[in-house]
Amino acid sequence: MALIVQKFGGTSVGGLDRIRKVASRVKQETDAGNQVAVVVSAMAGTTNQLVSWARDIGPMHDAREYDTIVASGEQVTVGLLAIALQNIGVDARSWLGWQIPVRTDEVHGAARIESIDTELMRARLASGQVAVVAGFQGIAPDGRIATLGRGGSDTSAVALAAALSADRCDIYTDVDGVYTTDPRIAPKARKLDAISFEEMLEMASLGAKVLQTRSVAMAMRHNVKLQVRSSFSDAPGTLVVNEDAIVEQEKISGIAYSPDEAKVTIEGLPDEPGTAAAIFGELAANHINVDMIVQSATGEGQGADITFSMGRSDLARAMELINASKDRLAFYNLSAAENVTKISVVGMAMRSQPGVAKTMFETLAERGINIEVISTSEIKISVLIASEYTELAVRSLHTAFGLDGED
Ligand code: ADP
Ligand code: ASP
Ligand code: MG
């Protein structure tokens, strides 16, 4: 007998028929004699709707109230799935974050899980009852509901699997597994049988939303046996495993893109120590994450220019902060672009094989795609380009790095 955590995403619970199908998948596991905890997301589209209502009623809203609103979608799906299970003779109950409890830190809207109390749940699981757990939510130190950031149900599932020392954590979604790139924009994307934690971590943080970044980090830290597979078919999925378990290492394992980027350029800054520290210090103090940064200065008294990229949702605040410091920072022009996308190639083998940057830049140049900003790390190269070229860039790079499978 095994203890299994299953997680079903928004599309998988996107209607009553789909919820009934999820119930029968869960029953397959209980029929096999396994203990099952199921983590579910809100129905597809629900969280987006809730987020936009919260934004529309007050753009500078209280993050605690935002959490109260956006956590509600999961409350509906856990109740529905518990009833669907009961209807087919499976003992089940729903659990909200605060009932378990899943304790988080105080950062409402992007909270981290600190602990999960599994005592009560273990007893129920041992008695044969299925636990249907609301993903994406926990309880903050102030006693109020906290949410884990978009896509956070993946992290709920992995954290629960770690806390329960589960034998497996199966993430059921609307694609068959992890692909070499997003199969929705590149028809030649290939499903990977396995991917290393390190590569999955990079892919996720660079935009591959099939797993939330934090869920991968947590699975890696706690050695959770993690698998991504389809809710709609029995096709084998993708295992996320330690690097040494990957037999054949390809040069590049995948291409990711992140469309929600913005670019800021500050021109004519004083070319002297402390300038960059003043700008980025101010942004950091306001919890604004900056990603790629380039600075250029001729050293001939012309001043310095700084360009950086960041999440689009923070752009308005960042511009306001920089503008407010115009006198202190002494620059002469500030501009921003919202229509930019970050494209990244990821692969462990990049560490030992030169030429990846050359192939990437040449491929983009051949398609007439201009690179606005570049950043690299040991296992990835990212570039910022105009959003209109996203699909062309992803598909061309996918072909150039020999990743294409069947159409
Ligand atoms: P869920 O609601 O099940 O959590 P998500 O929409 O969050 O599903 O994540 C699944 C989606 O991730 C897929 O539909 C796919 O478009 C996208 N995706 C992006 N990159 C990849 C990739 N490399 N492999 C698989 N899916 C990807
Ligand atoms: N419902 C939440 C979201 O859409 C959490 C999740 O689906 O993982 O972000
Ligand atoms: Mg998701």
C-alpha cells in the first residue's frame, strides 16, 4: 500500500463532468489499496476572474483582502470533488488551508509554506478516507488566508507530499508532461521522459508554467518523487529526477518564454559609484524584482545608460518610484516598453559545450529578430525581444538546437 498525492489543475476540474472524471481517477488509486490526498485548483478561468475583480475594485488593494477573494475558487472545487467521490462510494472530505493547517509566512499574495500539520489528516487517510485539499492557500501568522502566488497549487501538492512522506506526487494537467518547449506554441515540441530538477527549475523560473518554480525547488529539497502527466489520457508522463538519473544528456533540454515582461531604460545617469545601487536599492526596498540588467557608459563624460527588465505587473510602480527620485538620481530620460518577451534556452550540457550563444544569436539574426537585452548563467541564456516575434523565435530555436519531434 502506498500513500499518493495527486494534483489536478484548473482545466482538469473545469466543469462537473471533468470533476466526475477526476473522481474516477482517484478511485482507481483507492481501489488499488492506496491512501490518497488530492490537491485541486480552482476551475479554469476562475482565478483570473477573481484577480481582475480585485484589481478593478481597487488597484492598490490590501493584499490580505486580495487573498480572501482569490482563494475562494479552490473552496468550490474541493467541495465538488468530495461530493463526486462520495457519489461513487469513496469516503472523502474537503480540507481548506486553515483546517489542516498549512502555515505560511506573512507575505500575502506570494506566501511561502512554512509548515503543514499532517497529524489529523494522516489518521483520516489511515482510516481509508480520501483527503481533498484546496491548493494555493494557507493561513498566515496574522490568522488570515494567504495565497501562494499564481500556479501555487503545484507547490501545495509537493509540500503536502513532503509533509506526508508520500510515495509519489502526481501532477495531472492539460498536457501529457513536460515538453522541450510549450507545445501550445511549438507544434514540434517533444515530450521528455525525464528532466532533472535543475533544468526544470530553470525552465519554470523562465516561464514554463507547467510547474510552479517553488514546487520544483521544494521537490528537489525533499526528494519528492514528482511526475507530470495528463488528466485526459493514460499516456506516460515526465519524471522530474536527480541529474545523475538522466542517461542521455542533450545539449539543450528546452526553450522557455516569459511573455509578462517589461523593459525600463534610464538615460544620462551620472557615471559614478553608487548610481546603480541607488536605483536598484530603491526598487528592492519596494519588493520589486529586477531581472536582466545592462549598463553602458563610454567613460567620456557622457553619463551612463541603464536598461533592465522586470515583471510587467510591477512596471507602473517602478516607473513611479524612479520618477519620484529624478532629482536625486540626476538622469535626463526615463522610458519603458511593455511589448517585450524573454526567450531562454536551458540545458545542463551547456556547461561543457561551447557555441550555444553563437547558435542562439545567429538563429535570431537570420530571422531578423533584434536582441534587446542578454543575460546568461551556467545552464541558460536569455534574451529579451519584441513580443511579436515570440512564436517565431521559439520555433526557430527549437529547430536550430535539434529539438524538433514529429509535427
Ligand atoms: P494547470 O492548470 O494544470 O496547473 P497550467 O496551465 O498551469 O496547468 O500549466 C500547463 C500549461 O503549461 C500547458 O497547457 C502548456 O501550455 C504550458 N507549458 C509551458 N511550457 C511548457 C512545457 N515546457 N511543457 C509542458 N507545458 C508547458
Ligand atoms: N488557481 C490558482 C491559479 O490559477 C492556483 C493554481 O491553479 O495552481 O493561479
Ligand atoms: Mg498550473
